[in-house]
Amino acid sequence: MIPARHRMDSIDAAWLRMDKRVNPMVINGVWILDGRVTLAELKALVAERFLVHGRFRSVPVEEALGGAWVEDPFFDLDAQLGVARLPEGAGQRELEALVSELASSGLEPRRPPWRFILVPEYGAGSAVITRIHHCYADGISLVRVILGLTTASPDGAPPPVEPAAEAPAAGEAFTLPWLAPLLAPAVRWVGEAVAGGESLLEAGLRRLAHPEVALGEARHLAGMAREIAAILGYPDDPPTALRGRLGPRKQVAWTAPLPLAEVKTVAHALGCTVNDVLMSVVAGTLGRYLRGRRQATEGLVLRATLPVNLRRPDEPLTLGNRFGLVLLELPVGIAHPLKRLYAVHEAMQALKQSEQPPAAFLTLAVLGALPGAVQDVAMEVLTRKSSAVISNVPGPREPLYVCGQRVRQQYFWVPQTGSIGLGISVLTYADEVQFGIIADRNLIPEPHRIVDGFAAEFERLVLLTVLGAMHLKGPPQARAARARSTSRRSIASRGSTRPARS
């Protein structure tokens, strides 16, 4: 029997090709459970609620141009599961070391590249480590898949799982469906012409009768073209201890969660968003780490690559990668928490009005349809313009249960691409914000020197917010405006925080 074969979207093929020895394209995650789970329970759960998505029975295969999904005729669920045991009394550091060891390796290329590893005894409970190759889906989609394994109560009946949409058939993939939402004007123009039996010239003449439509479409395409040109024109990120020659070893670490309510309170009081606050805390933590490594940070701005979801909120679950990327400037050289927060706020506001996410998505999709050597060169050029990948995923507000056991904490780490050696994950779950990092061991041998700074930087911001509230009167927006104005004057008095562009 010949295995079923489906053409792979070019954007997924691009992520498949990015897999390198120093940067495996695997999304790693860990659940820490309050109670014990057996391998038989985990196997039954995966069989019933994970394998309902048929793509996870297929193996991705690289081709000269793109890739394909090939159904594994010898699929064996037992080979996709594993058990890892820690020494008696092992704690967080030992679990981090285990996850680090796994994250340093790729996945078996002859089998579907995903695995669930059970740590049956961790503290009073268990831990489950998940490893899924990025070519299957992006973080937002995989969170929905993983949530399908959970329940809202210990003995609650799980809701029915609808299979995710499969990869398109070869004929459908040839039409490049990923292009529709991004190059909608051009695709729609050609599609309407073909459907109406017109020539492209006739379609163009018809559009001339409605110049307002053509003008809007042209502006959209021109905006994306400008963004691609701007990204290519960025200078490489400055050399710091966060960049350098990568090695094959990864190290992960995580920190105690922050209360989400406190983050929201600070954001409201200062007239910013929760994301502004979190990205400012990340920038402050990186600046603190670099200064601890005796590196001057005065005026230093580093870029971070942030994934941006391009799916509609009401869109049904589909696998595959449907996200864009933005390059956020992190003012790591601003030590003052409030000044740094408003600098981040302004950078985030500018990105929200840009065409960077669809432009980056289009770029990756085109690269995935080209020969692999071309993609490798392009990715090296692009990734030199960033020092870290930061993934920020909203999770459920209520506690979840796996095999009847409460999920106390969960963390995940997205892979880094090209020459980037640092990944930072931010996940909100059960009204808490959880930070984790994954770093190249050559660059950051002691990752806890970074993760331990997240809480300290947030506490500094909380303290200044409280002190500011005692001196500034009026509603939150008015207080924020006065604080922002003070911050800007202080920054202007000592010059720009941005390095000159080459």
C-alpha cells in the first residue's frame, strides 16, 4: 500500500528547512502536575485526543522545492512516548537539566517528529514534556491542540475534539492558499478575471472604472514592499553577550510566576498595555544581565523577533503556520523602569500600525517555495538583525487538569532561527504570568542569571508606580500622560537611546 502523500504549504516547508544542529526547530513544553500520572493514562489520552488530528501520523519530507506530508505506514504510538526518571528528591534544577538535554537534540526524522515524555515522579506529582516540530503548526495553533488534552475539572468530561484541518492536497497547494490573505488584491484580481472569462487586460480596465478600490489595494501591496525593504535595510544587531558562535547545547530555565492581576494594575495605572509592561520587564532584565557581564549598555537598543498571530479570532482550528513576525526595539540601555516602559510603549504602538507581520509571513512563504540554499542565505541575513525571539501566548484563565491531575505550572520554548541563540517565552495561565528562557550554552552558561531578574525588574516597576500614584493626582490616563511627559523630557535631556543606523 502506497502511503498517502500531501503537498506541504510553503510556509510550513520553510520551518521544516530551518532545522539545524545548533537550532532544532522544535517547540518544547513542560506541564508540572500536582498528582501522579501513569504512562498508560498518558498513552490513552494522546491516542484519544491528540491523534484525532491526522497530520500527527505523518512524516514531513523535504523536497527540492518545498515539502510534503507522507503518512507513516508503520506508525507506532509507543515509539512517540517515553519515560524519564529523575533522582529521588529532584527539584526544578534537575527537571530543567532534563528538558535542556532533550531540547539540545532534534527528533527522529523517520518518524512523525513529535514526542511526549513522562516524568512519573516529580515532587508529589508528575511532569510531562512535550516536543513538537514547528512545521506542524505555530504556537497559537499548538496551544489549542494541547488544550484539547485537558479538562476544566479533575473528573470533568472532556469536550469533543474536532479534527484540525488537514494539509491541502497537491492541487490545492499549487494555488498557494497562504497567499490569499496577504496578496488578496492580486489574487482576487486574477481569480475574478478567470472566473468571469476575462483576460487580465480586461480585468485591469474594469478596475480602472473603480480607482478607489485599486488605490486601496495598491497601498496595501506597497506598504508590505516598504516593510520588506526596511527590514532588509536594518543594520545587524550590536554585538553583545547575547550573540556569538552557537553550539549544539541548549539550556532552559524558568522562574516563579507573577500575578497577572498586578501586571494589569500597573498597566492600567500607567496608561499602557499588559504587553507593554511585560516587554519592558524583558528589556530591563536583559539590560541588567548585560551590565552584570560588565558590558556597557548606555544608549543600547537591541531588537527582538516577536511572532504575531494572523488568524481570525473566530477561525476554526487549523494546523500549519499562520503568523507574521515583527522586530521590536528593546531599550535595554534605559535602566529607569518608567522611562523604559514608555519607550517600549511607543515602539509597540508604531509596530501595531505597520505591515511587518504580513510582510514577514509573505517573505517566509516565498522562501519556502525556493531552493533550500537560497532560504539558508536569506535566513542568515535576516536573523543577524535580532538578538532574541520572544513569544507571548495567552493561555486559559482557569486551572486545567490532565488525566485528572491539576496543571500547576506550564512552560514552553519556541525555537530560535539562524544565528539567534536566545528565546524568551511568556505565557499567561490561571491568572499568572510565567517566564521561561531557552539559550545557547555557549552564550549563556547560567540562564538563571536572566530568569531571576524578571521578578526583580517587575517589583521595581511596581514600586515606582506606587510612588508615582502618591504624587500624581487625577484619573489614570491623566497621571500616565504626565508621567510619560516627564519620562520623555528626561530621555531627551541625555540624547536618543537608539544607535545610529548604518
